[in-house]
Amino acid sequence: MSEPISYSNPLSKKNTNHYDDLEFKVVEVPNSCAIDQILIRLAINIMQGGGHRYGAFLDAAMTAAKFAIYTTYLSEGKNFRKTGLLHHVEPKRVKTIVQEVESALTEGKLLKTLASQEPYYLIYLPHLWLKKYPWTPPQPRLPMIGLTREEKLEVEASLPNDLPNALVLTEFQFMELIELLHLESQKDSSEAHRVPLSDALIEHIKLRLLYSGTVVQIQSPRGFPFYCLARTSYSPQDKRERIYTMFEDVDGFFQLLQAWVNKEPGVLRGLEVFEVPIERKEEALQELDKLIQAWADKYHQEGGQPMVLHLATGPVKR
């Protein structure tokens, strides 16, 4: 019997430094500009940090490009030809894109975005598992299939503590659950946007569930795996949670900078470059945190205009 494949979480603590070093080397692309760097970092963080598939990322990028063309179409007085000239796209293709975007906006049809495909299986799997495979003591939690009593006790002893009240599943049951999840996730998609359940996609879903810690894989003495539900809700690892927070912050900061570019009132862009002694760095950061809180408290007033301050400070990466 072949040895089971062992997978390493790319965002685990032991891989974090290597991941950061590798990312830094990759983004040093010759002749690249700031926009190239943004796109490269975005792809790295979305695909590695967020766990999104290569195809899903490309689909979402295509959707973003379609929205860019649509906004140009509106700003140019709904002129297909001029929009096509500005973006080097045939007018007929512009018309098709406009119709697709307008259908999505007016009829609620889904375009291919990252949110429409993931992480549905991460969020819904615990609920479906508990519903389809509940466990009530003193019922056996582990199926006896292919195991002696001693082997069953050995597997049970290796199970994590404080598991949810759900049965441990065989490989077949776990794959069946993934197939059911996939069918549920495709219900709201149009026929053209449905993703077939390939072996590669099954493996992708399985790995994301294992990486997130939502599911734990246990090897039996005979070499075949069992799967147990580890959490009643999806709870991503610390770094991945920070990555999603980073996406939200970047989106908000980008909108503020767009307002600054358009010279909208009430928007301030700030940038300071300075040098701080290493031994006083933490002191400086703590003081800045207090200054910001005091500033916000001073000018805050119930019923006033809502404002947001996005801030990140740290060492300059040369």
C-alpha cells in the first residue's frame, strides 16, 4: 500500500518566514512598476493566503476588467466605439460586456467573483456535517469498517479533545460530503457559471478544510484515513484572518486615495519618512497609538459626519 501524502500548511508558523522571504524575492520582478507590484502581491496573498483557486482568481480578475470597461462606457456617454478605443476592445465585445454587467446589476445574475465561489464550503461544512452525521453518546463515534476492536481503540485515542458532537467519517463519506457541499454552492449560479466538480477541485476543497483546522485527518493503523470535524464553525488560522483584514483595509484605503485624486473635500493623504532608534521603536508606536485615540476622541461627536482613519506604519522595505 502506498504511503499517504503529507501536506504542509503554507501559512503555519514554521513556514511563515520562508513564505515571507519567498514573496519578497518573487515581487522583485525586473522592470516592474508599482502597479505590477500591487498585482503580484494581490495574487500571492489571495491564492496562497486566502486559498482561492488559480481559475477562480483569473475569473475574478476578468470580472474586475469587465466592470472597468462598464464604468468607462458610462463615463463616455454610453458610447461603445469610444469605450473600445480607450481600452483596445472591439465595440461588439464592449456591447457584450455591457449587457453582461447590466444583467448582473439589474437581474441579480452572478458574475464570476471570488466571493461567489469561496469560502462557501468552509463556512457551511460544519453545519452540514452536524446535520447529516450527528453523534450522541454512547453511540460509537468511529465506524468499525475494516478495523479490529484494538485498532479502533488506537484510532479513538488519537482523536483531538473537545470535538463537536459529530461522527468520524471514512474517506468515502467525507468525499460524499464535499460533493454535496459543491452541489449546494452551485445552486445560485447560472448554468454558464457553474464549476464542474473535478478531482483537482475536490483535492483543493479538502486541503483548504484541513489547512483551516476545520477538519482533522487521522491515519488508521491499516493506512487508510478517517476525518473528524474539529470545529462547529469555520475559524481560520491567525495569519489568514489578518490577510482578509488586510484586504478590507486596502479596499478602504484605496477608496480614500481615489477621493484624494479627485480632490474631494475632507480627505487628507499623509506620508512621513523618518528614522527612529531601534530601542525606542515600540515606545514611539505606543505613543502614536495614544495620540490617534486622543485626536479621535477630541473631534468625535454623535450625529457628525462619519470618518475613517487608515494607518499603517513600520520599517521601510528597501
